[in-house]
Amino acid sequence: MFRGAVHLCVGRGHLGRRLSTLRGGSTLGWAGKVSEIKKTMQTVLPGGAWNSLYDTSHLPPEQSDVVIVGGGVLGLSVAYWLKRLEKQRGAIRVLVVERDHTDYLAVVDDPPLDLQFNPSGYLLLASEEGAAIMENNVKVQRQEGAKVCLMSPEQLRNKFPWINTEGVALASYGLEGEGWFDPWCLLQGLRRKVQAMGVHFCHGEVTRFVSSSNRMETTSGEEMTLKRIHEVHVKMDHSVEYQPVECAIVINAAGAWSGRVAELAGIGKGPPGTLQGTRLPVEPRKRYVYVWHCPQGPGLESPLVADTSGAYFRRDGLGNNYLGGCSPTEEEEPDPENLEVDHDFFQNKVWPRLAWRIPAFESLKVRSAWAGYYDYNTFDQNGVVGPHPLVANMYFATGFSGHGLQQAPAVGRAVAEMVLEGRFQTINLSPFLFSRFFLGEKVQEHNIF
């Protein structure tokens, strides 16, 4: 279970020179070209202004140093740190391409964000089988400065008398600076912040990458193809038109769809068993969240509880409402092609586990529910951070399998440092590089929910 600091990885590559010097090209920008067209048309044809015919406000810029594919919290965090760490204000042009525009804590200053943080802590329960893992996790968390305590079943009953402790061997409880907040508030606040810092946004979908290739031979005699993306094609919302954007760096932060974005760059399309044939193992997984009412529930001092069964819940507001759920097994995985909610899943899989652990939940009444997507990493359920070894200027910030919101501030900084300086400086995330998929080196994390 992620609780404190995140550990990041070593990569290579850097932003380098401005795209204009890398690519050359016309000194007349897009706005200038449109202006010349307008002038020509107005000298030939009668009538009024032609502004409406050539409105380009919905289009992305022709050139951008960095194109971030994905406007979620991870993509916005990368954008924030790129602008925050740039050595001269306005030196880096950053474009965020977001498919769904409806879709920092301490680092975001002026103005501060109201994230509606509730510091009630996390209460994680472990069975006899998981007790040793929990002890080791808490040891690491304490070393990193987290205020976490271990509780025996007796201590657990004394502190939270509404819990049935049968089958619980050990519990860990966050005492300070731990809880939950409103993700939508973070997303919107971070978006406003990066816009104020000069980041550009475009509502559309990346449909193509234009790349160059160079062949090389390894010391063992194996032939490899190195690629570099030069242009991103962005298809506009509800339109057949697209805009090419020349760029130096692409950040793949497309969440559940980042695997498809990687395929557009040719990643995973080589011979099986080779680095070129290694795909990004991130795909959409549908998860349900249910909200229920229970007047006899745990009350205002209830922390977020993660049961040994995998079920979890937390208080939602002040009116005896709670929200929670449980991840399905591989055999139970729902169809990700839609966001319909399976209410039988709650009745058959979630409610029995909740009521066993919290007897008061026997009388709960479900009020609402929704479904959303995880960017699920099928390899080891942990994030992918850093550059691709063969597509030299594509970087990843994806695959966090439901924990991206917690890790976004650290991941954003790590990716920005690697882009700007060629290495991770603040946190070393080398275990999370793409190359681990080819090498078969899983980053295992235990006691997660």
C-alpha cells in the first residue's frame, strides 16, 4: 500500500535545443500565415471580416517543445513541474492534449487549493498471512517520516469498537497527515495553475505520430531500430480535421488509453520476445464505487478502512453516508467498453464483506454508484515512469492501477527532471522504467487495495 514517499527511476535524454532550431522551417508562424491569407482574401473579395472562417482558437499551436498526451492529474503534474523547474520563465512551450475536458497539495502556491482534505487516516487490516508484510511496510513508512502505528486486535477493538476483529492479526493506522481529499478539486485547481503558468491546452485526440528511424547494431550483433517522434497529429473534437504539431518531447500520460498511444508510436510491434516487440502493458479496467447510507455506521471518526478481503470504505460527508467497493478477481473483470454499473456486484461481492467486518452495515441502503477506469498495468500493477529505450523522446507517466492520484506530485517532478536534466534528481524511480517489462523484473507491492 502506497503511504509515503514514492521511489522513481534513472532515465536518459533531455529537452535539448528549442524545437525551432532543431527543425528549422518557416519563420512565419501559424497565426502569421492565417493573417496573410486574410489580407489576400480581403483584397480580392468584397464583404466584411473573414475572422469566423479562420478562427483557430480551437487548434493547438503548430510547434511545442513538449506535447503531453493526457489531461488528467498525472499529465498536469508533469506540466506543472516542467514550468516550475524551467530556468527562464516561458522558456519551454508545453501543450496538453486532452480527450475529455470534463474529465499540489503543498507545491501549488498562489492561490492555495481547497482540496477538502479529511485527515482521518487509513486503517489497513492484515490477516495472519499478511502480518509480517504489514510490519515491514510500516517500518519503511516510519523511516520515511510517516506517523503510523501498529495495532493488535485488542487495541483495534478498543479504538474502533464497531469493527469485528475476527481474522485480523494486525492493523496499521495513520496518525497524522493522512486521509482523503476531493480529486476533482485537485484536477481543476492544478489545471488553473498550469494555465496561469503558460501551458496550452487542446481538446482532441492524438491519432498519429510522424517519426524518423535509425538502425543500429548491439554488441551482440542484434539489429535495433531507434525512433524519434517529430510530429503529433491531433484530431479535433467532433471534427474530421486534425492539426500537426511539431515537437521535441512526447509525454504519454494517457491513463487507461496509454497502451493505445504507445502502439501509435510503434511500441510493441516488433518480433515477439524482443525489446522492439515489448508492448506497454497498460489497459482500461472498469471499477465501481458505491455510496450507501447507514445511520448506525461508524460515524465521524471513521478512517478509510481496507479489509483483509480487499473491500474498502470511507465516510462520505457528514450525513451518515459512506462510499467504497472492492476490486474484482481476474475472472470477474467487467467489460471496459462501457461505464454501466453492476449493482449485483455490490450485493454479492462487496456488501457481504463489509457487513462481516462492520456489523452495522447489515442495514445499509445503497444510494448511488458510478464506474470509472483504472490505467491498469497487467504486468505488476505499478507505474511506468521514464523514457522508452527505443522511441527516444517518448516518456511515460502511466500505469498506476488506481494509485496515480496519490503519486502524481512526485511522478510529475521526476519526469520533468528527467526531461530537463537527463536524470532523476529528487527521487530515483529506476525500478519503474519501461525496460523492466522486457527484462521480466516485476516491482512487487504488497498490502494494496
